[in-house]
Amino acid sequence: MSEAEREETQLDADDRLRPEFVREVLGALEGGDAEGARALVEPLHPADLADLFELLPADERAQLASAAKDLLDGDVLAEMNDWVREALIDALDPKEVADIAAELDTDDAVAIIQDLEESEQRAVLRALDPDDRAAIEEALSYPEESAGRLMQRELIAVPEHWTVGDVLDYLRQDDALTTDFWEVYVVDPAHKPIGACHLSWIMRTPRQVSIGDVMQREQTLIPVDMDQEEVALRFQKYALISAAVVDGNGRLVGMITVDDIVHIISQEAGEDILRLSGAGDGDINEPVLDSYRARVRWLLSNLLTALVASSIIAVFEGTIARFVALATLMPIVAGVGGNAGTQTMAVTVRALATNQLTQSNTMRSILRELRVAVLNGGTVGVVIGIGVALVFQNPQLGAVIAAAMLTNIVVAGLAGVAVPLTLERAGADPAVASSIFVTMTTDSMGFFAFLGLATVTGLVG
């Protein structure tokens, strides 16, 4: 069977590992056939092998790692889920981890080593050669999720007085240079970047031309302590393929490439979605107790805010007792208002995360969401009002629920934009706590508006 035919039996039409193949590997492991398991996984791409580790039960991963230890290189670990990778690395000795880290670019090596316990980090670092150890120790000295952790030190930098021919000769003659780069950075004698030159420009320019004449002097420089989310926004805004990273003195210390940014954008987007729901890391490989601790605190917070809405219902207990239909209808007002608030909140959190919403356009955004809320509230209010009036044969009840629905959706729209903005201005993460406050506001206002209007209009007599 050719390799292409073998791959066809391993992957489905969506490039996912077939269940039959996963079961075949699992059967070989459970049967003690380590050589057979290794033969099955050997043709896999590193990303597919990483997926296989994630799909296997936790107690079988160590067996596969032992059977295919020679295949478990840096490329596989770099593609692996963080939780699965951490567990596998714990099963390896420091020398094995050091050997894997030495094969990787600095940014990928740091991603593996930074998750280890401090004592394990020291053991792995001791097993590295001095140059690799110095580069990784420097990266670990920067804050987590900063450009310093994300960047790779392997880059090409040349002086301005070189010609294109000098650069080409340098690239061809020095075997120690990195092979993964899109730009050559031009630096001054203090090693500060003064320009950059695409490889395509170098390849198409005569040898005798000075590199300073073809380089682009305007470039986007990334401070080494910049948060990775801000780095991703700069790449997105300026359509960058790579960017130079500079330290506090403006010296070139590394570069960030777009392949890392794609991962960051996906990671940050996923984190924001999960924070809105209070689901913690939201990873199916996360330990049960970690998931429990992350979720239960938000459920308890929701319980407290639900008591606020419950207390409003208690105030109108007599009103509900005289007109039981109110108890049937009031969850509709609160539920639709909650959905309206969630819609606005999601739009606002995204706009804050992508720098679309700033102090310059805050008021305009609030007024926009208010207009949308009035239109939505009017439409939904008319529909529910007519429906309730016909079903209950009570036009006054229809008018009350229509007015309550309009009121709650407008309040929901305001809360959906005001709560994230307030949290962001206060220095808190709006993706983390917004949902609790917005839900409390829409539930409380929904009950208060509906039951209050029913009381003041004399609907219940």
C-alpha cells in the first residue's frame, strides 16, 4: 500500500483521523504490540500525530509515547494541546525534553518549557547547550503572553553598507543561519533596526545595489513587553507577515511571524468566548477538578444575582396571586431581554478586543445600540402584545407586556454596552464578568417592568 493510500485510510474527507484508525492504534497498544502501534502512526504528519494523542484516553497516551518515542519530536509537541503536552512532558526525563527543545525555534521551545514546574525547568535548562539555555532563559524573563515570549531569536540582520550581493553570499555561506524567514532586517552599528527588505526584493535586485537603497525604512516595530493580543492587532491592522521586536533601548532582539499570530488570534478569540460563559479554559482535556473550580465560582455568582431578581418577584407576590397569568408571561419578558443584552454585550466585547471601540466613538456606539434596541423592542413588543391580547382575550394585558418588553430590551441594549465599557475603563476584563451583570440587569428589569406596569395600570384590579 502506497503512503498516499495509507494516509487515505487514516484521514477522512475533513482531514480528521478516522475512528477506525484510532481504534486500530488503541487495539495495538492494549494488546501490547508497541511495534505495531509505531508502524501505524509513523506515516502521520506531526499535526495528525498530535491529534491522535489528544483522541486517546489519558492512560493510553504514555504507552503511545513509549512506543513512538523517536517520533515524538518538537514539531509534534508544538502542535499538541497544552494539557496533553504538559502531561506527556511530565513523563519524559529532563534530557529528553532538552533534546526536543533544542530542535525547535526559541518561541516553540519556550512554549514547552514555560509550563513545567520551576524545578523541572531548571533541570531541562541545565541539559541544554549554553547558547540555547541563554536564549530560553532570556525569553522566560519576559511576562507571560508578551512579545518577548512569543518572538523567535533566529533572524537575519545585516548592516546598511552591504550590497545585495553581500547579503546573498552571507545567506548562502553561513549554514548556521535560520531557514524560516521572509524579511532581512537592516541594522545600524548599535543593532537598532533601521529598515527591512523582503526576500523577493533581494532576489530581484542586481548584486551591486546597496541594501540600503532597496530596504523599506518605515516598519512596524514591536516592543518586547507588548501583550500578545496587541501584537496580533498590529499584524491584522498593518497586514504584516513578520515584524521586528525591540527591547527598551530600541535594539533588535527577535522577530514575530504571522504563523504565530494566527495561533494567537485563535487562542484569544476562544478565550473571550469562554470567559463570556464562565467556562474557564473550556478544554475537554482539562482535569475535572480544574474545570469544576473555574465554573463553580461563576455559577455561585449567578446564584447571588438571581436572588436579586427573585426579591423583585417577592415584592409583587400579591399582584401575581390576583392574576396568575402574570406568572406565565413574566419569564418571557426576562428571557428575551436577556438574549438582547447578550447580543449587544458580545458585539461590545468584540469591539473592545479589536480596538474598534475607543473613547473617540464611545458615545456614538452607545447611541447606535440604543437605536437598535428601540427598533428591536418595538418589533418584539408589538408581536408579543398582539399575541397575548388574542390568547388571553385581554387587550390591556397585551399592552402591558408590549410596554414591558420594549422597556426591558432598551435597558438590555444599554446594559450590554455600558457594562463592558465600565469594566474596561476600571481595568477589568470585560469578557470575564460582563455576562453576570447584564443578566442580573435584564432579569431584574424584566420582572420589575412587567409586574410594576401590571400593578400601576390597574390590570389586576
